Amino acid sequence: MAGDITVVDDFEGAMISTGRVDGSRLFMGIRKEPVTKGYRLEFDYNLHFHFGIRNAGDGERTVEVLVDSTPDDELARDLRHLWVGERPDGPYRIAEVNGKMNDGFPVKYRFGLSLPPNSTIYVANFPPIPYDRLRKDLESKAERLNARRRVIGSSEEGREIVAYELGDVDGIRPLVFAAGYHPPEEDPVSISAIFDLLMDDGLRRDILKSMSLVFLPVLNPDGFANYMQGSNINGMNFHWHFFDSRGFSCREARVVWEYLERIAPSFFMDFHAFTFQSWDSRPYNIPVLYCASGPQRDVQRRVNGSLRSLCGGRYSVSEKILAPDLLVTALRRDLGTVVSPKFHVNWQDGPEGVKELSREAFEAVVRAFDGMDPGSVLFRPRGGTGKGLMLVMRWRFLDLYYLHLRPVLGRIKGKLSGGGGKG
């Protein structure tokens, strides 16, 4: 019976704006946030959905779900996996699905589901993890590691933004690993996996002999607590728009920058994740010509190469990650920090695959600093590297190429090949 099927969206974490049943079809709308305007680019993170479906009948039912889509839409890309659970707060398992989506924005999805009799299932295209569960997991592991829990400030809604410090952070310029800009990506799991690795007392002692470590696992706690698509509670996607004409785009950005400027990290990496996408895991590489000194170039080259190797040779260099309003740009230009921005894991590899790649990326970075004074890469007075006029002129030339000329050439090449030119 058609009336046996209902949409469930009255639970914490639901991420749809509309839902209606029409026979064996369910029409859903994604809950939208403002599109972030970054440096000459727009970033639309209205990608993710999370809802429940109840089958009150005594027989199994098969339904077609259309998210921001119609039956007549031509959808060319495969949608291979969804996350399914029996309770809204989990646990969720990754499930294969025969679905389709479009290759552009706004995103549209279409897929089929079988519903057991007298059941409710919850469906998402990302792995839903309640924020409180994530926070408690991180705190418990950090406590077992004897990490210093430092509250560096608070979010727009007053939630703590926490750094976990290991080693002599004040005496040895730290390596910083961050996550938690974009809530559905659930990349704080990467930091949790690194904590698991560091439970090995011998490994941890060996690393901390010559290095110190800082972990910033949830940069956007309000976004996670309120199940935002990619923004803080005020609709600001501050990964892509960290700075603005007033200095900072939001409170969280100011808190993070003031802490990082004080500790002057020798290295910074932020984890991200593909969720439903079919793209492979990859890092973004900073071209070594941007580096000011031999030590900087050596470490940047090692980091770039090791992370590319982990990801089967895949990597990206684009104007998106070199833009002047990004946190990583300020770190490398103001402090001399070696950066590896936006390292992507992929949830389609499963939870264990995500954790393993995260641990391997951490170990690759640590090896890149082996035998080196971490502070040597930084600009004076914090380190031993100078920043003169010739370096600034080189940056301007590189920016002209990467931020202006290269994107134009890419678009021309894409049009000539008929591919449209993706960044």
C-alpha cells in the first residue's frame, strides 16, 4: 500500500529540507547553506543528505529515491555506496547501491532501496557520527596519550576549540595535524586513527625526541554539532574563506590563527575526506619553488613525494589551494611553515581504509622531518630562514602563473578536448 511508506526527518542530524512520497517514489530536497565565495571561486558544499524511511506494511517494499531530482533528469555518473543504519545515531554500515547522480552543480541523485516489512532505515551519503561521540572518543584517547588538552578559544556558539599537544611545543616548533572543517566529511576520524598509532609507547617516545606534535581535530565544532553541510553556524565555509577584508572571516578562524601564530608550527596538514564521491584519495602539493630555503625545499619535496606515493601517484596542484585567503597560505608566507593542505581520504575505502591511510600519511610526514631541526624551516626570528625582496618577487611571479595563467590554459585545454576543464 502506498500509505505504508513515510519519510522520517524528525531526528537530530536529519539533513533534508523537504520529503514527500508519491507511490513508490520518494522526492527529497537537500538542506541548503550559502555558497561560499572564496578567491575568484565559489564553493558549493550542498552535497549531503541524511533521512529515514519507514515501511509500516507487512511486506517488503522497493522504492526509488530522487534527491533534488526528477524522473526525467539524465544522470550520467554512478552512485556506488550509501550509509545505512537502523537507528539515527548509528551504527551505520556502508552499503552498495545501484544509483546515479549528475556531473555538476546543483547535485542530483537517484537510487533504489529495498525496505523490509515493519521497519525504519536511515540513509545518508556520508558516515553519520554524532558530534558528542566523536568528541568523547578523541578526549579519551588524548588522555591515554597524556596529551595536554589546551582550550584555544570558543566557537560562535561557545563550544570549546581544543588543541592536543604532545612533547615540548614551546621549545620545538611543532608539526600540526588538523581536521574538522566540513562536518559530513567526518575527517576527525583521521586524528583518532593517529592517536591509536601513538599508543605505541616506543614509537611515541622516538618521535618526541626530536619533534613536538599538535592536533586540532575539530576546527568547526558548531558545524558538527548542528549537522551543517560545510560551514560554521553562520554559514561561513572558513576553510576556503579563512581571511577577509576585516582580517578574519569568523570567530573560529581568529581563534585558530592566534594559536598557530603563537606556536609557529614547522609543518601543517589538514585532513579532508571524500564521502560518496568516486574520486581517489589524494593530496594537494605545494610547488617547491614557493619555498624560501634549502631545508624548506627538502622537507616540502619529501612530503609531496611521500604523500603522492601513498595515493598511487595522484595529487593536485591548483589555484584553489594557493589562494591568498587560505590559512595555509598565511602560514607558509608569514611563518615559513611547510604545508600539505587538504589531504583527502575516501570513505568508500571503508572505515579501516580511512584510518590506515591517515596513519600512513602521518608517518610519511614524520619521516620527512627525520634528522632535521623542525625550526630551521621557519622565517627569522622564529627560525633560520630569511625572507627578502627576491623571494617576494618570486612569489609574485609564481602567483601570476598558478593563480591566473595556468587556470586559463586549463580551461582552454578542456574546451579543445571537449572535457570542460576541471580543477
